[in-house]
Amino acid sequence: YGSLPISRIMLFVSKSASAYLFTLIPAMFFLGIIFIVSMCFGQPIVNEAINIYVKLLMGTLASISAYGLISVCCGTTINSVIMFIAVCIAYPLSAMFIKGVANGFFYGSYTGVFKNHFIMNALNPLAAYDGINIIYWLIFSAVCIVASAFLVKRRKAERAQASFAYYLPCHIVKVLVSFLAGMFLGVLFGSLNVLGNGYFGFVFGFILGSVPAFVIAHLIFYKGFSKLIRTSIPLGGLVVVVVAVMALCNYDVFGYNTFIPKADDVKSAGLIDSSNLYRESDSNLNKIVRNSAEDFTDKERINSIISSHSSIITDKDFSSDKKFQSVWYDMLVDNINIGLNEMRYSFAYKMNNGSVITRTYSASVYDSFSSDTIDTSEIVNTKTYTEKYTAALNANQSDISSVTVKTNEMSGCMSDDTDKSKEDFGKVVEAFRKD
């Protein structure tokens, strides 16, 4: 390479561009055949084809850019491949564990981060093939390309089979892999109450998982034990930080889980019952909950909301092993993602000092309360709640397909199937809203 009449940056750019084209051209060719065949059969897949093209372009650009950056830092192809795979697997799984701990240990918390949130895959270039957050992946790719060009220019003379030209990415990947292995065994041992205490079981499992994973990764990357002791400082820092953070979470140092405000400290409050809530599919539920903090200012309603909140907290098992068990559930399930078979209750308080505090609870398999545990009718049946949150008063009439009217002796259902029924249907909906 050193004798070629071409600059390092130009060589890197040309190799990256050729990799990009060799990936895209065959794929585009066969996708084009599929598109032509679909047109011949009278079922053109224009939108589908465009969607596939965009995803393919974006995913390939992000993946090759990320791999290029890794390969510039690595001395061997095998290290480049292993590091790329490790990042694509370890980062999303590690993010899921962090999400699970945040939701599982802080009862009633709302992270606002779902499984498909870009933070969950921010460093996983394969996620770019989903075609979501195109702007982010364009920026991600540009950063990788610029960083690669900068590093490849400064890279020292090549030495065959050197492990790394730049060691920082290696340290990051080793720590990431160690964190994932440690969290897996730690949460597993914590949920099984190993050593008679969930937290102690977690510490034992985390060390048992992270240390061997770090050593194995080092052996793979460095082809032996060279520099193992000197490069183990990040592992020690990882263990200390994780153990300390989990201690704060486990022992609820700040009293997050057992917090129930005093009525005298609350200026106004609100309650959201998922079974009596209408919202657009793309609306921000966290914003709805926070805004509900100003719904009720009278002490009677505030006391009723606090009482409902207390009934949930009182029955909750806050033992350490139960918290670790809930991590498995919370890391895989999107909290606040209201489902038909799950009851969710949200509480919001605006304190006298101006701060807003929210909590959201779900009647899931890891919660000790059921939908029959608390009675929200006193709040849900108020005029304020009905006007702000019910489907009958907030949904567009075109989105309502049927209305059922029931009395003690009879019931009837009306739909908007025909033009005549649509007219009558509109009158019924309007009469209900007026009433």
C-alpha cells in the first residue's frame, strides 16, 4: 500500500465507495426485477419498492461507514469483524438492560424510551436498515467517515498483524461486552435471590460474568495475555460504578418508590385511567400525564387521588429479588404502551413549590395490585375528566364506528354503515356530546 501513487484518504474513500457499490448494485438489480415482475402482473409495488430502496441505501451507508471506522482502528480483519459484530449485538442488549433497571427499580417511573427508540440502537448501524430516523443515520455516517479520514491520515506505518492502530475503540468494546455479560448474570442471580439477598446476588453475578468476558475479549483481540493487567483499569472502573449505581437503585436512597405526597404540599393533582382515556396514536402520553397535574385543585379530589395512589404503594413488594425479577419484564415491554389487557394508572401532582411529580403503574404480572384494587370512578366520572380524556368527547366523529346505548331493560347499537345511518349516527354522537 505504501508504494501506491495515491494518498491514504483517497485510498480509504475509494475502497469504501467500492464496498458501497458492490453491495448496492446487485441488490438494486434484483429488486428492479421484482418491481418489473410485479408490474407485469398488474400489482406494481411502487411504495414498497421505494421504501426498500431507502432502507437499503441508508442501512448500507451506515454499516459500511461504521465498519470503515472500526477497520481503521484495527490491525487485522478478524478484529474488525469481531468488533463490528460485538457492537451491533452488545449495545442494543446493554441498552435494554439499562431500560429494564430504570423501569424495574423505580416503581412508577416513565423513561419514555421504547424498544424501537433510536437511543436503544444509536450505535448499532444495522438498525439503520429500519429506515427510521434517517437524519440521525446520515449524521452518524458523516461522523464515521470524517473520523475515519482523520485517523487514517494520522495512522502510523503499517505493521503486519498488529492488533490495533488505535486502542480506544478496543477498550470501549471490551467494557461493553463485559457490561452485557455482567448484567445478564447479575440480574439472573439477583432475581434468584442468590446468597439470600437480591443485591448481593447481583454483585456476585456481575463480577462472575464481567471479568471472564473481559479476559476472553482481550485474548481474542490481543491474541494472548499481552497488556491484560495494564488494560484492566476500565474493567475495575466499570465494576465500581455499576455496583455503586445499583446500590443506590436497590436501596431506594432517595425514597422514589415509596413517595406519596401530603395533601398540604399539593397545589393541584390529576389521575389518568387507561381504560377511560382517548389519545391519538402519535400523542405523547407523558405530556398528557404531566398536563393532568392541573386538573383538580379542590382538596376533596386531591385527597381521593392520593388515596388511590396509596392503595397501590401499600400492596407493593419492594424486596430486592422482586425488583430484579421485574427487570426481565420491563426490558422487553414498553412501559406506558397501553394495551387492551393491561390497566395503567397515572398520577400527577403539582406541588406548592411549582414542581410536577408523576407516577405511572401497570397491573402487570409483577405488580401486586389488580384493576379491582383501586377505585378511580370518583375522578373518572367528573365533568373535568370526561371533557378532557374520554373518546366520546375528544375523538373525531369520523373515527367512531359505532355507538351502543344501554338502559336497564334494553340496549341498541348504531353504526355508520350507510349514508342514512351516518346522518343519524352523527346526530346521536352530537346529542351525547351536548348532553
